[in-house]
Amino acid sequence: MKKTINVLGFIFFVLTIGCAEKQKKTFDDKYTLNGELEGIENGTWIYIMFNNKALDSAQVLENKFTLSGELKYPKQFDLYIKNTQNYTQIWLEPKTIGFKAKNGKFDKAKISGSKSQIESEKLWKPIWEYRKRRDSLSKLISNDKINDSIKAKATIGYDKVKKNRLKIEKDFIKNNPNSYVSASTLDFYSTSLSRKTVSELYNNFSENIKNSIYGQSVKKFLKLNKNLKIGDKFIDFSMNNEINKEIKLSDFEGGLVLLDFWASWCGPCIDEYPALKKAYSKFKKDGFEIVSISEDRTKERWLKAIEKNKLNWVNLWQEDGNKADPYLIYGINGIPDNFLINENGIIVARNLRGNKLISEIETNIENNASR
């Protein structure tokens, strides 16, 4: 009898410890965001969003709100109130975090309790100075009253400032290998840096950082990216079109193809519609095809843009936006961008715009016809 009691006692002890461990894990993985707001109407809803998807919301009651949830490691979220200027990005961690802000000034909020938020602010301090310098030079360059010599100097200065920004972020990543902010920054700039640099910075991360959503995204880039240049053979991929039919880039091999990268919200992309439409109308009979890859995060926006702008060529989409496979394979770090691929599958030109696009397509078609 005594032995039975001891066994039951042992089982109870194991179950108790197991429950305690489970409770401890849940507690350790939980974040709580306590907010204090000034000038916000009582009952207003505030939202937290990740990757353009609302994850949670809370009502502001007597100038306060609380949001909580499970979080295994620090992540950056968007915090906003719909149809207002109240928006900011915030790093949340599995702990209690404070947020204080005034109506219309979320960008100047005081955020406490988040180590990653402190690291992010440390990174962004010199970047704000960069932005001031960049904007002042940009105004000089675009000012028609400024003479060409001053504009030329301003352009050189602008290019230097742009390089300095990338150096600021690259140095931060290198000097903070155990920071989730570093991983997020490297993920964002992976296509702007050389593949060798991205690999070196990634390999310097701790295992925890590598296993985060940002580290996994960089790992995916390193796996897929081919750093393609003019003269290289195209790399194949597949995506779905508007009716969810899987399309491969290789489906159009043997003809002249413009691989086009764009988004519905991209002003310069919209400016290129006339040239694209002209090219497609003029050269479609010669076997020319446009394969457009949208960076849009939602299918609805993508489909609406296709219909509104009458984009009647091949349109493909994947919900990962600029992390979709083709963007990583071809190393796209800004849109619009494009690759002209000849009938032999060789990349013959990149980033063609306006009349240059038309003339390059025409030249390739004529050269192919003369062979």
C-alpha cells in the first residue's frame, strides 16, 4: 500500500512540475503593451499589425489601452489608429512594455521596457541625420533655378550620403550580431548588399537570431539569390496568375520576354504603363511577352490594379511581396525594375524605361529576324 501511495505521489509531483513548466513557458512567451494616450477620443480602437495584417486590437478607455499576446522573440510591429496620422513601428518582446504618445504624434512616442526598441532607436539616430542631409541635397537637385554645376556637386554629395546610410546599417549589423534589430535590418537590405557581405553578416549571428523570422528570411535569400547579370541565363520560377493557374517563366522560352517587377502603389511603376502598353501592342505579334511580378501584399490590390489599368499581359503574384521567390532570385532592391530575356534565355538588358525600352525590344527583334 505504501509503495502505491509513493507511486501516486511521484506521478502527482511530475504532473505538478509539468504544469508549472507549461505555465512558466506561457508566461515567458507573453508580451503586454500598456499604453497611455493624450487627446484620443474614448472608445477609439487601436490596432497592432504585422506584414500588413491586423493581429489584435483594443479600445482606448480613459486614455489607456492594453494589448497582449504570445511572442517567442522580439519582433517589430505596426501600431496605428485607422484613418488618422497615429502610426508608428514598435519592437515588442515577451515582457511588459510601456507606450506613451499624444494624438497625431505617435512617431514621437516614449516606449519603455523593450531592449530591441532601444537598439532600434540607437540605429536610427544617425539615420535621421542622414535623411535631413539627403532631403536638402534632393531639393537642390530638383530645383530648376539652381545652375548645373551646383546640381552636379549636389548629385555627387547625394550619392555619397546614400552610401553612408548603408554603411551605418552595415556597421550596426556587424557590431551587434546578437540583436534582432540587426537581423531585421539585414533582411531588409539583403538585396542592396553583395551576397558575400550578406553571408558574412548572417554567419556572424547567434543561433537564436538565425532562427528568428528575420534570420530565416535572410537564409531564404542566401539559398535563392543568384546575383544575375546581363549575359547570364535566366533562372526559372513558378507563380500563380489571376485565376490561380501556375505559370512558369520557362513557359515563354524561345521568345523575347520582359520580366517586369512592379506594385500598384509604386508611382514610377505607374509612369511606365504607357511604355509597357505601347511595347506589348507593337511587338506582341513578334512573339514578345511581358511577365509582371507584383510586390503587392494583398491579392485584392493586385487584381484591382490589373483591372483598373488594363494590364493585359501575363500577371503573377505571391503573397510574400518583395520576399517572393523571383524578387530574391533576381536580387530586386527597388521597383520598377525589369530584365529583358532573349529567345535563347539570356538576359540582354536590365532596368529599361520609356523609349529606351521600346528601342531595345525593337533592336532585339530585328537582330533575331536577321539571323
